[in-house]
Amino acid sequence: MKIGVPKEIKNKESRVGLVPAGVRQLVQDGHQLYVETKAGSEIGISDDEYVTAGATILPSLEEVFAQAEMIIKVKEPQPREIACLKPHHILYTYLHLAADVELTKALMKTGSTCIAYETIQEANGSLPLLVPMSEVAGRMSTQIGAHYLQHDVGGKGILLGGVPGTRRGKVTVIGCGVAGTNAIKMAMGLGADVTAIDLSTKRLAEMDDLFDNRITTLFSNSMNIEDCVKQSDLVIGAVLVPGARAPKLVTRDMISKMQPGSVVIDIAVDQGGCIETCRPTTHESPTFMVDDVIHYCVANMPGAVAKTSTYALTNVTLRYARMIAGMGVDEAARKDPIFRPGINTYKGDLVYQQVALDLDLTYTELKL
């Protein structure tokens, strides 16, 4: 199969869909690789390294799309990329369609088959291709929150860990999945006073054990969330419903009760966000204020640590890239039930039911 790797063009997105080791593996499998020039330059990967791995370097994303049958990316396609998608293309990337009806309609119109990293799902409900980026985003959220609590950048002037004789910063993490757990790990490492909120009592028990009863765990309901939000210096939203729009658990009224200079970060913003006052921002302009509370809602947080993120991502995406390239989408879906939910659009049809429900679009059952 002919496989293309374009340079990402989303705002401040420096990750790349494949590192040279991934290219080398796919070439050894018998495939042809086309990489856009300087695709990995921002994380220190040169064109020469891709050539050494067996790729052909092309001067533009348009030429990459023109040559390739499968496109391997990181983020959802931008308008310039969508214009290059044709019915024969297989797009393999993060999509997060449940919060973006216009993107979904545009991808359907291309007639292409689009596979979302974030909806490839194991029988136990885990999302193996989302895990590394959730780990990165979770850890980043705490360090970013700690930064914006500084008075020089508009925060209330709180050090999360405090010092002897002062109170520690209060951190509330809503959602104890991969991202939330990693946010808590970082907050605990900084010495913060941490509360974890989740719907699953089983997960809360696991969190108690994991952190040796050094955090407060609370069941997720509106009263507990409101009480914690108004007392917190930093609130991190880390709610994920696989493939679906995140529920709004933190309301505008709750935000208005926080002290000026507090910080909220919504890791789930690319799925619509779980905080009512949040909207997607970019690394170029990452924050905004609502009721004197700092909001950080960058939809591609891991792009800020692009080198770590790219290598972590390729570790998990390469398996399915090889599967798709080796046997095609249809056969891969027949043989691996974990892969099948990853197919969001199939030859232009929307075949992921939850996205269709969230966006009020026509759902078509996947028929291979």
C-alpha cells in the first residue's frame, strides 16, 4: 500500500504521524512511504532520517495526498487537507467527531474511510490508542495549572505544594480515567491537597488504594462537584465517554463561585468539554477569563511536548497501521473486533452510532 505522512498544519502542532522507525517497519512490510518535507523537523527528525528509513520525501501535503492511499496523521484534518481527501483514501488519525458536526459532514462528503485513534476500543472498554496522549495531557494539566496560578500570569498567587506554615493548593480532578489519574499523580507529586471525583465507586476505591488514602475521593454528583469547585484553586476536567460528547458537569454558576485567579483546565475539550464555560483554544492563545477565573482549554495539549508525544503515539498506532496496510480496512475489521469501532466513516457513510446521535446525523450500519 502507498502510505503518506503529511506535516501537521493545526495551530502549533509539531507532532508527526510516524517516526523513522515506523516508516522503516512499514517499508520492510513491503509498503511505499511518502513523507512531506520537514514533517518531523520541529521535533528534530530530519528528511534524511526518513529517507534512510526508506521513505520518499515530497514537497507538499497535496503531493502526499495525491500519491497515498492511506494517510497517517495526528490531529483531525484541516480544511486544506480535507480538500485533498478522495473516496479511495483511508485516513488514520485522531478525529474527535462527536463535538464537531461541520468536520463530520465534510469528511462524509469526501467519500473517504476515516479511522479514529480514539475509538479503537478493547473489550474491557479501554482505548489503547488514546492512552499515551491521555497520560501526557493529564500530566501536563497539573503543571500548566501550577503555572497559571502564579500571580505574574494572572493567577491568585498559590504554590500548589505550599511551604511549612502555609496551606497547600486545592486541586479537584473530575474523572479518574487515564488522564485524571495522571493529573492526580502530578498534583500529589507537587504536594497539593487533591480531591478526585468519579461516577464509579470501584474506581474511587482503586484510587484510594493507589494513593494510599492520601487523596479525598468523592462520588460524582452535582452537590459534591459544586462544593469542590468553589473551594478549589485548580479544577481539572478529565471526563471521557468513548466516542461521545462529554457531559457538562461543571456549570457557569459553579465557576462564578470560585475565587478570582483560580484556574480551570478541561482536558476533554476536544470532545466538547465537561466544563460549561470552556471552549477550544490554541497554544498561540491558550487562555481566557470567565468570572475572573482563568480557563485553559487547548484541544491539542500534547502538541506542546511534541517529541515525547510523537514517540509515545507511534508506539501504539503502528500496530494498526501495519494491519490496515497489510490487509485493508475490511479484512482488518473482520479479524480484529478491537479495530472495528475505530471506523467512524466508511466510504462516506457515518458508521459510528454515538457520533450520529450526538450530532443528529444519519447513522449507517457498517457493512464490510
